[in-house]
Amino acid sequence: MQNQRSANSVDYHVGTRLRLRRLELGMSQERLAEKLGITFQQIQKYERGTNRIGASRLHDIAIALQVPISYFFEGADGVKAGPVDGVESPLSEALSDSATVRLLRAFSLIEDASVRQKAVTVIEAIASAAGAEETLAEKAST
């Protein structure tokens, strides 16, 4: 039986949404922690879903990140969020990479839908080529 106070998949989802919004605003963990009067390590624990966020703290976070509290729960219904066997999801891993965040920020500035689609096609082609090169390199080393 799970301890009622331990974090669960909803806590992980809320933490992921917290991280996403913080990155959308270009805010560091340190800056958010400063606004809340806590340590950046605590923000890290919230974002990983390691620590639960109390109601009053979630209220303060929502104000600091300029979103309604409901923002943190969007998409949580029926979502099997959280690490599986201690492994984070590819999305969480991608969002922890500053290059991914820069790419998402730049992509969000493209207003023309056809240009956005072309950008996706280019990135997919690069990813495909990189995957093929890695596969070839692996085969060459065996």
C-alpha cells in the first residue's frame, strides 16, 4: 500500500507542467525559487515529481508563473505519467535539454503553418539521417 504522503503520477504530471511553464517563460529554477522563498533544489524535486506540492505552494507557483491552478492538472485525467521503473519519459528527458527548449521557443515564433510544417520535415530528416549514421557506426564497430 502506498504511503498517502508519497508522490504519485499526478504529482509527476503537475511537476512536468510546472517545468514546461517555467521554461516557456524562460525562467530559471533559481529565479522561481527566489520568488517563492525556497531553494532551487526544492523546485527540482517538484519538477521531477519527487516531492508533492501543497495547495498553498501550488497557489503561489501559479501566481509566479501567471497561470490558473487548473493549468497544472490539464491532461492529467487518465494519464499514466511518471517514470516507469525509474526511467523518465522521452518528453521529460527532451525538456531537460536546453537545446530542445531553444528549438521549441524558436518554433513557436513561426506563424505560417506551411513554414512550420517545412521546419518539422527538415528536423525529421535530420533525425532520420542521424539515426542512420549511428546505426552504420554501430555496425562498423562490431
